[in-house]
Amino acid sequence: MAVQFLMSGGNFFFSQGINVAGIWAAVGQVINTNSAPLGRGSPYAFITTGAGGQLVCPAFSTNYSGMIAGFAYYPTSYHNTALISFYSNAAAAQYELRSTVSGQLYFTKNGVTISGNSTVAYYTNAWSYFEFKSVSGSLCEVRVNGGVVLTQSIATGGSYGAVAYGTVGSVQGYMTDFYVLDTATGVNMNYLGDVSVQEIYPIGAGVNSQWTANVGPFSITSVAAGTGVYTGTITGGASNAYQGYYFVTSTFAQSANNGTFLCTASTALALTLANASSQTDTTGSAAFQSIVQPGIYGGTVAGSNTTNVGTRPNQDVTYISDATSGHISDFAHQTFASTNSSIAAITHVTYARKDDVGTREIAQAVLLGGTTALNNVFLSNSYVYYLQVMDGDPNSNPWTIINYNSTTSGAKEIT
């Protein structure tokens, strides 16, 4: 594959507290915000404050002779700093794209300057999209907003297997819409341009449902008029555990109580759903729209605009499990509604662990028609995010919006 990594401005960190794993390594003063400046479609971005910070993508399984990395950056001030740094997958420094205190760009190798400065290439308090390319024994090059602003020949080799955005101690501003690709394999081997990376969530059952859900659906014994409070035995619902999930309610006598509603609060005895038209009622059912849906608080995807915000997977609160080789469960997802966009690549994210002392292997699965693309992974006893990056669809064709919207994704038990 050529695309190695995609990430939005959502809050995926390696560490989000005790025993909470994530995808990014966040170094220094980096936080997530849902109030980023307008202009990128989503309100979510990473922001570096105070002494600044850095985001580091996972090391790749192999090194490559050429790499391109891109991201959107909204600096609040200029600094003499690294914007994008390439490393080997063993963390050896390679080449860096740096900025001066005046907004000029230049290149370094392991911190040593190897080029002159560009003209002023970007401005503070405005979004710019940076793309840094380095090819072993050939060149370093940077594009800003789609135009090349500096190129430098390099004679010595590079070995590229990880990327860092920003620098601890100086970078201050907002960062979002990241990508990394190698220049040797797969469908995408050159600049992607100014990309928007969208988070799209599961919304219901797919083709297969062989894994077992740990909780739900819930039996409801009463509904309160006008409040959206559905009372029953809500196993695991204490402390707002299901806030942000969508529930499908059914079999109520009052039709206004049936439908798909966002959960705004939960206890062990009640779900509060966003249904201001609820009517006094007795028995019915409340099922998760999709039990693997990680509390999304939204769900509108249209072009580069999304209202997907909210929590991340909540470990053992809601999950599916299986121990039978060959079993698979997959899920439908939100529709990507844009008619004037293209899809360069997707990343299927799975959050999983095993609960015994033996070796357990699953496969991330993306299904399209009768074809299934698998990415086998061995599980640990702690939760880990696994990434299945796909340049093309399961039939090895370039992605189209129609094909993407027809896919389902999930997990297959291997051993």
C-alpha cells in the first residue's frame, strides 16, 4: 500500500489516562478541541499550547525509500521550529521540514540545515495545508496549499518509517487532516493534495452477526411524556455510560416513542433519549443502533462537513466477543453523501483485546459484495487500536463513493 496513515482532528492518543490506549503519541502540551477555527469542515482539531507539542504517528512495519506527509496547520504565531519530521521505524532522525520565525520554510537532516530559505510560504491565524516529500538520494520538497515552494537535491539516502508533526517547545496552533504515504507501492504514490479526513461510524448490522453482544437490547417498562425518559433495567447504563450512543426503540403502543434517538443521559434504571415528542407509555424495547458505535453525538456526513463528535470506545462497557474460528460480524456505516469528492484511501479502525492466556488472532474485515479484505492481527490482553489502511476497495479497484457506501466492516475470528 502507499497510504500508510490517515487521521482526522479527533481525539485518538496512545495514552488518554490509565490503561486507555490510542493511536497517536502526543508529546508535550497537546490537547484536543472542538472549537477549531472555521475553514476545515470539522470543529475538531489538535491544539498545541504553552510550550508547544508534537504528534507522532505509529511506526510502520517496514522502512521506505520515499515518504510524503501532509497536514493542515493554523499557527497562532511563527516559530523557528520543525513542522514535519521523518524518522526510521527505529526512531532514527532522517529529514525535517522547518519554519523560520518569519514564515519561511527550509530543510534539515537530523537537525543540520541542508537548504536555503523559501520566500514567506504561509501566514499566522489562517489555515494552510503543508505536504513534505523526501525521496532517498533524490530530493526534499514542500508544497503549501498545492504549490511547490522549495525543492532541494539530496545525495544521501533516507530510511522512512515514522512521521512527527510539530515540535515540543515551540509549535503553537491547530493541526488536523493528516496523511502519510510511501512513494513506492500501491495506488497513491504522489501528493494527495489538501485532504479532509472524516470519521465515519457504524450504524447497524451488516451481512454477518455471529459474534455475541455483551449487553442489550433493554426491556422498557415505562416512558414519560415530553421528557424522552425510558425507564427499565439498563444494565451497564450507570454514570451516563451510554450517553452519545443511538438507540432504536420499538414495539411501543404510542408510535411517537418508536424510532432512532440519541441518548443524552443514562442510569442503571433509565435512558434519556432526544425525543421531546415522547408519550406516556408502558412496555417496549430499546436496542443499540450498533453496539460497536462509540458514542458519536452526531452522525451527519456531507462532503467535508461532519458533526461526528463525542467519546471513543469505552472498553468493557459495550462490546462483541467470540471464540469460534471463522465467525464474523460486520456492520453498516454512515453514508458519505458528497457528490463532488473522491476517496483516496480509508482506514478501518478496530479496538480489541483478548481475555485469556492463549494466542488469539482476529482479522479486521472490509466487505464489498462477495469480496472480503482481511487484515490479520494478534491480540494482547490490553485494548489496542488496530489500523487496516486500504488504498483500494476489496476488489483492488480505486475507491468510489458508491463502492465505499456499499461496504460493511467488522471482525473475523481466526484462532
